[in-house]
Amino acid sequence: MTAVVLPSADMLVGSLDESDRARLRDLIARCTSLRMANQTIHRLTGIREFLADPLALTSLSQLLAAPIPAPNASIDRQWGDFQTPLPLATQICHYLAELGTVPTVIIEPTCGVGNFIYAALDTFPSARLIYGIEIQDQYQWALKLHLLAGALKGKPITTEIELHQDDIFMHRFPARVLRAENILILGNPPWVTNAELGGLESRNLPVKRNIKGLSGLDALTGKSNFDISEYILLHLLELFSERRGRLALLCKNAVVRNLVKALPQRKFKIGAIRSLEIDARQYFGAAVEASLLVIDLGTDTKESTCRVSTLDRPDQIRRTFGWLGPSFVADVKQYHAVSQFDGKFPWPWRHGVKHDCAAVMELEEQQGCWTNGTGEKVTVEPEWVYWLLKSSDLRTFEVTHARKKIILTQRKLGEDPTSLQMVAPRLWQYLLQHAQELDRRKSSIYRQQPRFALFGIGDYAFKLYKVAIAGLYKEPCFSLVAPIGQRPVMLDDTCYYLGFDDYADALFTASLLNSQSVKDLLQSIVFTDAKRPYTKDVLMRIALDRIAEQTPYAILQQIWSAAEFKPAVSMTESDYLAYQYRMTDRQAGGGGQQMRLTL
Ligand SMILES: C[S@@+](CC[C@H](N)C(=O)[O-])C[C@H]1O[C@@H](n2cnc3c(N)ncnc32)[C@H](O)[C@@H]1O
């Protein structure tokens, strides 16, 4: 019988050296029954129920007798698998000990190969029980065998260890763990988002439900893309936030931020929230901003701010972010100085055109011809092709030329592109030729829309003058975008913009948005480590009317000269006063000249 019930044999025994394997072989050979094997191993390591059944015992002795296979270093993306190096796990445990953490029960919710468990065993002699969960059984086995090999080399473990090969989303914690006091939840949950899992067609997701209560389009697009660890964190807090203890989990900064943002809607009894930044590139080779999130559990007061420092200098607080009354801010101290400018933007910010098919819909000039992403020459009706700007084009005060063009299939959301058959037959043919790529667009927002539909399109997209900002850059720069060849310029969906009929309105708006007051406000409310620091929500908070009131014309002139910019039409102070008047009149609901500012 080849009874390989233990998975991934190479991972399992390949990581042990020959002398460890020999010691393990002897031990297993001496055990004449499953019960005897489990009791012997428990005495040595504290691990409960090391082998689940007789088949596991037979399988293990066969594996230990087999030749050492080559190690399997492959990483399966769906598990968000970034194992914490032992030195980092140890540094974290030492920091927690210095904070006065004396845990009785330690829970590692996704323990992997167990480096946090090794570090905790060394740092917290007070622990009576270490309770670990891990979905990949080869990791569970690697951990168990290493602990056993260590014990056989003369490092017996007295702490009880309970390891479960299970899915944290399904795992049922026993009452003795759920009710324990002095708990420490310690670890590093998976680094993967639900969107990435969607792409991998993985089922490593919590039960399908709209976890954050998002509505409509938000639930279908960006806002509903969350890290799996965010859900694990919320799940653990739901289970354990009333117990006395501490939680210390490594996670992306976005996860920490989202947790703090969600606190007013939650009833967690937690406090002393700290985010200690780590160098994720150094430890995990990952280009993300990550931190150790530390939270005190079972506190009497509820807190909704978070202090930020680094793991190397935990006491040097760099800033505090979170809720200040009704406002969510990135830097509490800085915000106090500019809170008067936190309000409501007078007009809706729009995002650029979304098509999710750049290879077909975006064109570039090559040797005098406009070609698509595959190099194919495109000769569709020019009235459906517009100049296009991307985030990287918006780095100056004024933008007057573009590198790319975009094909539009609609002028309004919901308009049926089949009418192109008649009005633009060459474009219709082109779309049919590329229907496969367009029909394959994954985002579910296209499902309810006519074939070849776009988003971010409407009358506003065809305004001649625009003020635009790149959503993805850390430094804010609001660009005045003038028409090219009398035609409005489009923005892509990484940008936000305002559209104007009138040059002066666009110019003064761009100038005010580049003022120091706006920069200071944005610095205090924007999280520059986010993937998309400038969002519609953030931009809608700029109280432009109050900024205009406090910004004299001379400041605008200074902004222009710093940008080496000269208005295309000569401007005077009275033009600026008229603009201010139009803005306030419009906000007050006046009829006056509001039409010029209608967006
Ligand atoms: C970022 S790694 C960290 C492992 C370990 N906590 C450490 O710090 O080294 C995430 C771990 O979560 C495990 N994992 C992923 N999805 C899981 C799930 N649904 N339930 C339990 N464990 C899971 C992965 O297999 C992986 O070992």
C-alpha cells in the first residue's frame, strides 16, 4: 500500500537534515500504536494529536524512509503566502514583551511554517497554550516535524500546542479559546486581495457577502476590492475584541487604515491602536507599504485613531491618523491648522473614461499612422477619436499636448453603440473585429451595459476646458487642460477632473487648487501610501469657496510665475472677483451667471 496521506512529501521531509530524519525514524519505529506515538510526541513537544489516524502514522514512517527529494520552493499566490522571516518574528515578539505582554493563550490565525510560533515559544514562557491554524497542510507538517526534530535534539517544549489544518474563514474556535483571558493574537495573515483571487479563480474567500456594506457601483468596482487579511482581522476582532489581551498582526497599511476607518460602525472594545511600519521589500521582497498593527483588546474606552511609528523606533510617533469628530484625517496635528478648508467641493469631480481594453481602444502614433496596442493601423471615423491624457501626462500646471488618442463608442452612459453601424461604419467594423477582446472584459460593471460600452462618459466629458489630477501620484498637481485642435481632451480612468465651458473658470479653479492652502489640506487628509491617494471622496472635501475667499489675486499670479505660465487670455483682478462671485452665487442657489460654471 502506498499510503501517502501526508501531502507534499518533498516540502515535508526535504527541509530536515539526515540526522533529524534518522532520529525521527527511530522514534516512530519504537511506537507500536498511534496512541503511543501521539503520547510520546506530546510529552516531547506539547503538540496535541500529532497524527490524526493510523494511516498518517504509516505514511510518516514511509516518508522518513524515502530518499530526500529536492525542495519545492513554489509559492501558490492564492494563499497570499509571504512567510515571516524568523528574525522579524523574534523582533516583534521582543517588542510585545517590552510593552508588557504576558499572554496565557497565543493564537496564530494563519501560522504557515510557524516562525511566529518559534519566536513566541522563546519569548513568552507564560503561554500555556499556542493555538495555530493554517490552510496548507504541508506547512502544518513542516512545523510539526521541525518542532519534533528540535525536541529530539534536546529542546523539549512544555507549552501545549494545538495545530489545526483548517480554513480560518470556516474554523470553529473552541469555547476554552474563545473565553480565554490574556490572549495574544499574533501573526501575518495572507497578502492577497479578493480581486487577485478572482483572477486566480481561487476559492480562498470568505463566504460571499458584501462585507463592508457597500452599495451599487462601489460594491462592483474598486471600493469593494479588499485584502483578505482585512476580513480575517475583522473576523478576529468580532470573536476576541472583548477578551483582555493584545493583537499584533503584520499587514498592509491599507488594511490598518480601512480598519480604523470602519471603527465608528463597529462595537469593538479596542484601544491603543498602533501601526509600526516595516520595510516590506527587505523582509518579503514585496513592493507594498506594510506595518505591524498592534491593538489592545478588551479595553474600557473605544478609540478610533492610530499612532504611526516604525518597528525599529516604536516610541517616535510620526503622526496620528483616524477620526477627529466626523472627519477622517491622515495627520491629526496638521489637520487642526487647515480644518476650515475641509468642506464640500462646489461641483462633482469626474473620473476619466474607463474601457478596460487599452490594446483596442487606445492609439499611439507610429511612423505617421495611428496604431492600436497590437501595432495594427486604425483608420476609424475621426469624430469618434479624441486626444487622451493619462496620469503621467498631468505633471505640469498646464497641459497643451497629448501622446495618445482614445476611441469613444458612446457620448453618454447607456447610449447604444449599435447606432455606430449607421453613423460610423468603419468604427463599427473595427469594434466587431475586436469584439472578442472587448467582450472578454472582466469587470462586472459591463454586464448590464450594451456591447462595447464605456464608463466615465457624459456631457461633462466633452467640456472644452478641464482641470485634472492624477489619482495615482503622491504629490498633487492640478493641471489646466486646454482643448487640442478645438476638441476636448479626454482623461483616462486613473485621473479625476472638472469640465468647464469657460477658460477663466478653468484657469482660476486650477490656480486655487494649486495653492498652498489646498496642498496643506490634502497633506492632512490624504494617505500618500495608498495605491490611489487622490480619490473622488478626498477631492470632494476641498472647500474651494472658502479657499477662494482667502486667496488674493496676487497669490494666483505667484502660482503662475512659479509654474512659468502665462494665461492664454489676459486676466485681471476683476475677472477673478467675477469668478468668485459666480462661485458663491451658484452655491447660494442664485441665478446670476451660474450657467458659466455649470459642470
Ligand atoms: C503571509 S503568510 C504568513 C504565514 C505565517 N503567519 C508567518 O507569519 O510566517 C499567510 C499564510 O496564510 C495561509 N492562509 C491563506 N489563506 C488561509 C485561510 N483561508 N485559512 C488559513 N490560512 C490561510 C497561507 O497558507 C500562508 O501560510
